[in-house]
Amino acid sequence: MSGAVNMKLRASTLIATVSGVAVAVSGLLVSAPTASAAGNVGPCYANNFCVYYHTSFTGPQKIAGNMNIPDLKKVRYDNSSTTMNDNISSVINAQPGYNANGNGSIGLYEHINLGGGSVWIAPGKSMANLGDRNFNDKASSIWGIGP
């Protein structure tokens, strides 16, 4: 077997063991962190909602306890000049869970003022690549239903 084929074979069987749900990314099986109320979860603290400029929870980040943002053009990532509008690729919802009103979910909307299509992230869940839901770099507003 040639070196290139052997390396590709090894890469396709690589498994990263980080707590969470396994997702396929470019032929590799990696594990994305999931959120929990127990404390810090990967790059996101408990009781927060975190969005990231790049996939796999990398790049500029925005952390908030409650996110209700009708127009992401007006919001920049933490310590960055980059606006969040149409620039979100991964998210973690480290909210503790649902309360009696069903709160704790976070919705990303395609247009400002909660318009267009949406993707919802339940408490304790994450999405390492919004492209898997055809929503990479599409969010223009966020509705957070805090605990």
C-alpha cells in the first residue's frame, strides 16, 4: 500500500475522544463538545450561549448569558472588529436546561428582526458546523429564551 493511501486510511479512522456527539468532518470522525451546567464546557462557560466565527468552536467568539439581538450587524465578536452578521459558523448552548415555560433554547434567524428561516439549539447542545444544517454564515438575528 502506498504511503499516501496508508495515511488517508489512517486519517479516515482517526477518532478524537472529547465528550460529546460524534460528527463527520472531511472524512474524519471527531467529537464535538456538548454543553452542560456542570461548569466550563470546552470554550464556553455554563449558563451562557456562545457563538463562533469558525467551525469547531474556533476563531472570534461572543459569550452571553442571554442573547436577544434583532440585528447582528450592530454586534461585534468579543475582542474583535468582526461583526456577527452572516459570520456565525458554530454555537454552544450551555444554558442549564428547560424550565416550566420550555425556556433555554436559542434561535438563529436568517434575517434581521427574527425573519426568515431559523435553526434552534436546545439547552446543553452544540453545533460544531452550522453548514451541516445549511446555516453557515447565514444568521442575522438571535432570539434567546433564557432560563
